[in-house]
Amino acid sequence: MPARGASPDDELIDIFSKGWKEAQTGVRTHVAEWNTGWNCEKLRTTWKSKSPRKRLIVLRKVSKGFPILSDGSLAQKVWCFFIGVSNFNHEQLERLLNKPNLRFKPITNQIECHPYLTQKDLIRFCQSRDVSMTAYRPLGGSSEGVDLLDDPVIQRVAQKYNKSPAQILLRFQIQRNVIVIPKSVTPKRILENIQVFDFELSEQDMNDILGLDRNFRMCRLPIAEHHKDYPFNIDY
Ligand SMILES: NC(=O)c1ccc[n+]([C@@H]2O[C@H](COP(=O)([O-])OP(=O)(O)OC[C@H]3O[C@@H](n4cnc5c(N)ncnc54)[C@H](OP(=O)(O)O)[C@@H]3O)[C@@H](O)[C@H]2O)c1
């Protein structure tokens, strides 16, 4: 065991420097459920070649697999209190929630969500099951050529409230009780993106923005589209 006064990280390192077997179980379970990117063999090699501290980083990278451990064994050992899933459709989430002896219920499902993909049904489903929603790509991202920020409706609403289009897109999610995670490397924009709590969109404006829905998905995860559990083959 680590010395008295050791940081939680040191304790984690201590556990996982011995713990490939458990980590492997977590990764494998994850792979068995739904997985698109992890290569167990590669991960095992990486694990063996790393120092304990680097192993901790590896483990954090595979942490997506933790919630799938229905008996909670690995999650308990890493002092995991909150777990989340991403890109789960409602059937996958239902399957997870219905697992016998599930000890760590996911608190959030992180999905692509913005006015062109409003995800009404999935949001309703998740919120009815007490799983919060987290909206990724809320501003339309940077590389797929979607000009969400230039959409005339968003522009009109932005002018009305004297806010930027990005602030309207973020406020839109907040008012739907959706957690929203914009990304920016620009300090001015980061500041702008948190200044979204001093105004409220009217019901009409919310409906106008919801009316932009066109079921347009940017992150289609093409690497996984032939996987049996590809999440985007059903409506929601
Ligand atoms: N779970 C998943 O499968 C998944 C998939 C995709 C993304 N995500 C996560 O979701 C988060 C955000 O998604 P994202 O980066 O794809 O898309 P996003 O936040 O919708 O868009 C990011 C783009 O918007 C720009 N931007 C940020 N704030 C702005 C503002 N106030 N005004 C104008 N432009 C602004 C950024 O530029 P600058 O950076 O140049 O300022 C960047 O080009 C990230 O943390 C990402 O890791 C998760």
C-alpha cells in the first residue's frame, strides 16, 4: 500500500501497477459491449512498457469502459463515483441500465447535439431515466463545413439578445437541461462561452431554434459503421 499521506493518485498508481488483470477485464468488457477504437493487444503492450504513472494515464484513457462493469469491481477500486457513456442510443442505454446488479449507473450520456440535430427523443428518454445529457459539438465543430453560427435564425436571435451566436447555441442547451461542452483554444471565446447565465431565451425563440432540426449528424463514427452495435442505425 502507499505511504500514509499519499495522494489519491499515488494510491491509484499503487493499485494499478499490480492491476493489469483488472484493467484488462474492464477493457475486454467494454470491447464486448460496444467498442470501436480500443485494441486490447496494443493496450496490453503499452501497459507493460509503462511506468506506474504512465499506466494511470493509460487507465484514464480507457475509463469509458468502467461503467460497463456491472459488478462495479474495477470502478470501486479506482474510487469511481461518477461514470458516463457516450454515443449510446436509447436501446444501448436501456440495456446497460437493466443490467442485473448494476452498481454504477451512468450519470450522463454524451452525444452530438445542436439545433441541426436536436435529439429530442433521446433527451426525453435519458431524462426520464434520470441520466443527464451532455451535448458535444454544440457549436457545429470546426472541420465539417457546417455554418451553424451563421444560420439566419441563430443570427436573428443573437441580435435580439445582444449576444453572440455561440452564446445562443449554448444557452439553448442549458434551457433544455442539457449539459453543454463547447471547445475553444481562444481565450476570448472561452470567456464568451461561459457568459451565458445572464439572459433567457423566450419560448418562441426556443421553438424557432428547435425548428431548425434536420437530423444532421456530423460525427458519424465511420470507423464503426459496420459494427453490430453501431449506435446510429436506429432513430434515437
Ligand atoms: N464523445 C464524442 O464522441 C465526441 C465527439 C466530438 C466531440 N466531442 C467533444 O465535444 C467537445 C466540443 O466539441 P467540438 O470541439 O467537436 O465542437 P464545438 O465545441 O461545437 O466547436 C468547436 C469549434 O468552435 C469554435 N468556437 C468555440 N467557441 C466559439 C465562439 N464563442 N465563437 C465562435 N467559434 C467558437 C472553436 O474554435 P477555436 O478553438 O479556434 O476557438 C472550434 O473551432 C470537445 O470537448 C470534444 O472532445 C466528443
